[in-house]
Amino acid sequence: MSTLAARQLVIDIPEREDGTPLDFTIQPGEIWAILGPNGAGKTTLLHTLAGLKAPRKGEVALNDQSLNQLRRKQIAREIAVVFQERQDGFPATVLETVLIGRHPYMAPWDVETAEDLELARAALERTQLSALEDRLVSTLSGGERQRLALATALCQQPAIWLADEPGNHLDLRHQVEAMKLFANEADVGRAVLLCLHDLNLAARWCTHILLLYPDGRACWGAADKMLERSALEKLYRQQLTETQVDGRRYFVPATDRIDD
Amino acid sequence: MAAVEALRRRSVPLLFLSAASLFCIALSVTVGSVAISASDLWAVLSGGGEPLHQTLIMELRLPRSLAAFATGGLLAVAGALMQVLLRNPLADPYVLGLSGGAAVAALLSMLSGLPPFIVSIAAFGGALGSAVLVFGLSHGRGSWTTTRLLLTGVVVSSGWGAVITFMLAVGPTEQLPGMLYWLMGDLAYARSPWPALIILALTSIILLPLGRSLNVLARGPMQAAALGVAVRPLEWSIYGSASLLTASAVTTAGSIGFIGLVVPHMLRLVLGNDQRLILPAAALTGGALLVLADTLARTIIAPEQLPAGVITALLGVPTFLYLLYRSR
């Protein structure tokens, strides 16, 4: 059970005004979505929250301790990051790739134990990749690689998930499977934060929403309050049509763009 | 059980490579102007044998063979490290201008008529100087990236290349053969093998526990940091140790090409890409290959000797192309 908090946080995007200092806490069991148009700084915010990029102002606190005071290894035992872009580096198999999720828990001389292998195989199972265990990563499809990244993070057993566009390259079913995975993680007390482009995934699965505007302004709160059609239209500068299915709100782009 | 299995998976190839290395060294000390049989070799090693054999083995062939082994090992490990650091399969120990810096300093001291001992020290200083220069330049105002490091290294290397060509052009004719042999890499001038061997052993021991972190780093600095690797300190120590390894190799035998580029790749094609296995395997394979190459270099057209660097390239190119062609 861990919390991740932004305290008067201003992310560092060159030549941009400070905008709204971010001040929120992600509690165990919550699923947050960061929504915003291209270039709003969603990825920069995610990397800043993970401690991978220094903020311009303010700080990020993991369990009330500033990330600056923690060693990378301690952070990695709590926070897993699923990146939007990945480097393949040198050839590696699917199983080898998942196993590196155990790295934060191992001393330099340790070799992977049976338990590590079990965790890795369980992570592959949960992402429907078991059959591909011995395949080289370079031979996988985009969607399979995306699931492999999720599996690696699962194997890391984080208390906090930070995932950048986890639905990228995934087909409809696997998008839903991925969101279910996050929901299950939240159910067992993990905190989840996702950068999303799909409003409807956010509306269906997330408990909290943060809207990030290209000029640095931001607002955040409970999902049902934040998902207002007019706010979203301003955010994306795109007219939306709102509908209700089974009592839930969904948003579909209308054809005309708003000119401001 | 998995741990035991993993250890066994790693120790089998390493045991095989150790045996092969010993065999290569034994072979190299028995071959030459005076052939020595296996039984004579054994007699010398157990403290007896004929005085001629003793001198040949203990004072001439074994030190040279060990120097070749150390140099090859240093280069192969340095190459493997550079490839991980720069995440670029084309990287070799010399990619950041180390051999150029060493060569310029060594040739300068040859031209000044300094004794061989000073030439070695100059080469060592030149290599490390070039490493510091490239690192400093690519560091710029605090944000070096691997692309920038690579590009700086390549440009500095070609700068050294121009200086070397200039020195060869204006150097006195009688010094040219010595200078050329140095540039091609030659073990005939290798003195005591011990400094190189000790550096190889020490860095191997220091690097082994970093193997898994290197595996993670190979997936990119962001991913590595997210998995708990302190990326900058790790990159600095790789850069520093690879430079030290290369400088020692260049000091021992001049710039021997190809081993540092090709041995890590050959091993990756055969053994996979776990640095915990690749690094020690590179030390053994690089060493054994250079011992073989040097043995060939001094026997093929005996009593004339070829620079070992020529043989490493002539043997390495087809072997590597074959492995690459056969691989997935």
C-alpha cells in the first residue's frame, strides 16, 4: 500500500509557462487518467512522477518521502513504469525480458530463483503471452510487445503503476484486458496512473481524471466530476457528442472542430 | 533449482572456453623455430627439462603468449562494454578514439627517439587522454547522449587518423617499419604480460556483479532507471573501465583491430545476450583468439613475422560472416 503525491509540482517543459502547480495524491485503489491533447506534457508528467525527469518546481513524494531522497532501487521496488517507446537493444527472448522486472529485488551476485521464474511465467499468463515465452522480442507484433511491457511491469510487483498509453497497438479485446488488469491491481490496493487518449476507456475504468492543457494549466478530481463535455471539448478543441449506454457516459467526436 | 540451472548454463560454456584457452596457450609455446613436444613442455612446466627449452618457454614464448592472451581478453571485454554503453553493434574499443590517441602519442615518442619503455607509457597516456577528451567534449553543458558520445568519438578518431598519416608522411624512412608495425598491432614488442593480465583479472572481477545491470541498461537508460539502475554512475564506470582496458591493451601490443568488435558479437550469436556470461566468455575467447593469431603470425612465413593484427582480421572476417549468415 503506497501513495504517490505531487506537491506544488511544475513539470519542466522548455519555453512553457509554469501553469497550474499540480498538487494531488494518488491513493491505493485509485486509477487516475491523465488526459490531454498531443504535446500537453502527459509523458513528461508521467516521467516526472516516476522520478526519471527533474521537475522545474515542487517535488514528488512516495509515501511522504521526496523521490530525491530515495535511491533508484528503492523507487523501483514501489513504482513500475510502462513506457510508450521502447528500445529493443540486443536480441532477447520474451522470458528474459519479463525476468528483468525482478532486477530491483536482486543483489548484484544473485541469480534468478525458481520463485522469480514463477512470477515471470505468471505475468506472461496474465497478459496472454505464455505461448511466446521463447520467442525473440524482435519477432513480436506491436501489440504483443505492448503486452510484454505490461508483463515486465507486473513481474516488478509494483505498489504504483505509471503507464504511458498502455492501450497503444492493442486490439479491442486486449485493450479491455489491459484495463481489467489495472482494475484488478487497484482492487488489491495498488495505485494506478495512466496517460490515455481514449476518453471512453477513462470514463469506463478510471476513478480520477487529470486534464492537462497545452499551456500548462491543469485540473483534476473524481472522474464523474471531471468528465464534462464542455471541458473536454475545450481540452481537445474538438466537438464531442455525449451518449449514455447502460447508465454510463461515453464521448464520440463530432465532425466539426471548434474554432476558438 | 532455477538458480542452479542458470549457474550450470553459464558455467558449461565458460569451462569449455577456459580449456580451449589453456590449449591455445600450450599450443603457442610448443610451436616455433624449435618445436617442443608435449612431454618436453610438461617437463619444463614441472621444473625440469632441457635448459634450451626452459629459456624458450619461460623467457620467450610463454610471456609473449600470456601478453597476447591478456591483450585479446582486454579488447574483447572493452568491445562488449562499449557495445552495451553505446547500444550500438558497430562500437568497438577504438570507437571513441582511444587507439588514435595512443598511436599519436606512441608515434610521437618514436619519432623523438625515446626508448620503447617510454613509448608504452606515452601510448597509455595518449589513450586515456583521448578518452577524457571525447568524454569532456560530448558532455558539453551537462547532457551527453550516446549518439553524441559516438559522434564525438568518431570525429576525434578521424582527427587522430589525419595526424597519424601526417606523421607517417613526414617521418624519416628508417623509422617507418616500426611505426607501421605498431599501428597494425604486434606482440613482438610486448614486454611483461603481468600488468595487462592483472588489469584483465581485476576488471573482470569488478564487472561480473554488474552484469545484470548491464543487461538492463542494454534496454535503454529510461527503462534501466525505472528498473532501479543508477544509470549515470553505471555509464561512467563502464566508460572508465572500457577506456582503461583498451589503454592497457594498446600499450601492450599497439592497436590490434577486429577482436574487440567481433568477439562479443560471435559470442552473442552463440550464447545469447546475458552480459553475466558474455563478459567472462569475451575475456577467454578474445584471449585465446589473439594467442592463436599471434602464433600464426610468427610461424606462417617464419623466420619473418607478421603483425598479429593482420591475422586477427584475416581469420575474424570469414568466421564472423559465417556466423552472421547462419544466424536468425
